[in-house]
Amino acid sequence: MKRIFLIAAMLTPGLVFSQSGGYSLTIKLNKAKTPAKAYIIKSWGWTNQRVLDSAVFHNGSFRFSGQLDEPSLVHVLIDHGRQGSTTWEKTADAIDLYLEKGNITVTGANTIKDATVKGGPVNSDYRRYKQTVLAHMERTVRTIDSAYRAAPDPKRMDSLIQQFQMASAVTDSLKYVFIRQNPASYISLATLIEVAGKDVDVPVIEPVFKTLSPALRSTPAGKKFAEELYGQGLLSYGAPAPDFTQNDVNGKPVKLSDFRGKYVLLDFWASWCGPCRAENPNLVEAYHAFADKNFTILGVSLDQPGKKAAWLEAIEKDGLPWTQVSDLQGWNNAASRLYMVRAIPQNFLIGPDGKILGKNLRGKALQDKLKVLLK
């Protein structure tokens, strides 16, 4: 996550990027009781969560030290007597901060979640980022949570979801403002990587990446992101969609290029894939809404050898009227390997000129995109 305005960092980018070296983290909780233990946790609450280090309470403080190549966002969690308490939960006594070169101090009374973090330029930026960018979303989430707890009526969910979506849009805008105003802050790079997501919209993200300082782009994280940004090759936004040929349900060869001149959603799925089947009604709705506006879908099934009957049954049961192809080789499907598909459902929206316009457009997002393109 990230931070805002730091004129000094903008003028002296080296201040932020000489970050390889040692760090010292001291946590002082003046009124905390023993026994207590502190954990440094990476990716807290996610499936790849891991404990990086731990320390016991001694002489009124916890102390950590170590080496790092660049700043790293972590959570520090305090276990007040519940041994091994590193499970994510709302009531956990935890705070997020950046490990960065130099001395970092966290000072509080008996809990860390209300403590004050003081460190180098990265934590300074991060603190300001939370105040100027994330605060609006945090207030909205608290309001929505309180409203639903007070009156847990499922009929109110649409309204609450709309509030959340509006707050998300505002927060996303603020993130881009922060990046523009802080081109030399490490937090700007972390923010850009976050908003870029897994499927990078290169025409949107690349110009923003270029506004970051050369020193920032030369960090390990900057170089890795540049590889992802510029290394998408055949599958980048605006690139020609790789052509392929596979047989349809009747054994007739079908080429992707046969659909040139139309907007085509290339949809990778399988009869055995629950999320794919759950998404199919959205595709059916989109197909019927835009089929008369130069739009179609080409389904590519990752069904396995000997499972053609299951593939055909799923097509009929889900009412999929568009062209379906497969080589019935499961994850070795030639088209899916060409498009580097590692999880399904996955789709690519291709324009009449055969170029990639979008990726992984699901639910409402697909129709929203088509409304813009086919208005």
C-alpha cells in the first residue's frame, strides 16, 4: 500500500532508494502485560501468509533486526498471551508498516493497533498515503459494516454494495493522484503495481510507469514490474490475438481468425469447472444483448480426453448458443497454452481488427465494456 506528498523525496530520489541494508524495529508498549509475543507477518490474511520473525516482550519492548534488499510491507501482530495467535481476525492487535533501511520505532500504551510508527521516508510516505488515500474507503467500510449489523436485511445489500463500489472508484482516483504527485516515492511504485493487478492494461499503466523517477524504476520491484509490463508480448493489450485452429462439436476445424470483423470474447472454460459454469449465465445474457451488434463468443473447452459427452452436455444444459471448440486435452489444450491460461474461467476480448481489447471481463464488467465499444 502507499503514501502521499513528500517534496523532499521528489527532489532527492536517492533518499528513498538506498534501501538495501539493515533495519532495526523497536516496539515499545509501556502498559502491555506479559507474557506477550510479537510477530512480523508478510501477506497477513492471504493464502500465502507467512511469519517472517517473532520476538518476546522484554524490558518493555520487542526488538527486531534484519537485512533487506528493498522496503517491504508487513503486519506486526501482538499476541497478548494467546500463544501462536497469528490468525487473521478483525479484533487482532496488529498494525501495518514498512520494513525499511534504518531505525523504525513503534510506540504505544498496551496495544499496537493504536501505536505511532516512526521510521524513514517510506513509512513517512505510507502514513500520509493512508491519511489521504485510504481513509475514505476505511470510513465507508466501517459505515457499511455498522449499517448491516444494525439491520441485517439482505434487501439492503444492493445499496450497500453500490456505496462500496463508489468508494472504491474514489479511492482508485486518489491513488493515481498520489502517484502523479509523488513520482520518486517507493509507495508510488507499490501503488501502481497494486492498481495494475494481475492483468496489466498496458496502454493505461505504461504511461504512468514512465512518470516514475529513474531511480524508482531501477529498484528490484521496479525492474520486476517492468519485465511484466513489457514482457507480455503476444498477449498485451493492443497486440494481435494469436490465431489457432481447433475442432468444433461436430469435428469441423474453426479458426479464431474466421471471426475477423467481429468483436469476439475468447472464453476458456470446462464442463468440470464450477466457477466457469457459474459465469455462463452472465455470458449468455451478454451474448443475447449484443449478438445483433457485431459481437459473438468463441468458447474453448479444457475438457479432458474421453470427456466429449460431458462437454456437450454442459453446452446444452447451460444453453450456450455460440461456437464451441476443443482438442479435449485438458490443461494441455493447445489454444490455452498459446494464451498462457493457468486458471479458468479466463477470457480475452478481441476487436474486429483481431487485437486484444480486454481480459477477464466477468459479470457486469463484460456488458459495461461492450456498451462502450458497441454504443
